[in-house]
Amino acid sequence: MTDKAELQIVTFGLGAEVFAVPVSFVREILDYRETFRIPNGPEYLLGLTDMRGEGVTTIDLRLRLGLPPVVPTSTTRILVVDVPVGNRVLMLGLVVDRVLEVCSIAADLLEGAPDIGVRWPSDYIGGVFRRADSFVVLVEIGKIFSAEDAAELESQADAA
């Protein structure tokens, strides 16, 4: 009997696409709620979300990945994640259309990131794997934000 390496992931949807992040980065999954707006931030910065008395900088992941905005629905969620940026970790709330499941996949099923034919920047793609008749894109959460982006988000949140 051999032990295959498995990757624990949280899958979520943005429109028709399905994405995943490693479960080790996810702190919590919250129901969507309006944020405390922060003025003069980047378009994708929604504001601060209260998580048990702590303000969590919250972004619209659709906008950050270059997808069109949508109106929140009853399935919209906020994934609170730890994002490694440089030599520190930034806690962010990522607004997603829906959270699908927490599951495991065999690490050897992960294919390299395609470099053409996708509607979002491929820098953020850690790999792709097949699920039934579709694909799931593994997001490199640490590559969504540069150190400059992280510093701007932190300064915007501190100013609020």
C-alpha cells in the first residue's frame, strides 16, 4: 500500500469557472455582508468586514482577477485567507460567488498552468486539475498581490 500525496483544497466559483485554494490558507468562510467602505482604494478593495470584532480587509476577487463585477446573491461568501506576501502574512477576505466544497485531490493530478486561452492573468494559476467534465484552477494565493499591493491594502485599512 502506497501513500499518495494529497492536497487539501477549498473550491469556489466565480461565474462559470471553479477555482481552489489550499485549505491551509483558509481561516474562515463567512456569509456575505456589506463592508465598511474605505475611500480612495483600488477598485477591487471593497472595505473592511467585521469578523468577531476584528476588521478584515475585503476584496472582490472577481475584480482582482479581471472578471466583471456581479451583484452579491444568497450564495456569495467571503473566504478569509492568509496571504503570504514577502516575509509577512496578510489576512484578507476574498468575496467569491459561491463556496463549493472542502476536498482532497491527489497531488499528481495537478497539471501545469496553461499559458493561453484563459480570461484571467495566468501568473496567479498554480495548476489545473480535472473534475468530472470541467477544470478547477488552483490559485497561487501569494501571487495575487505584489508586496506593493499588500502595502497599499494595509495602509488603506489602517487609515479607515
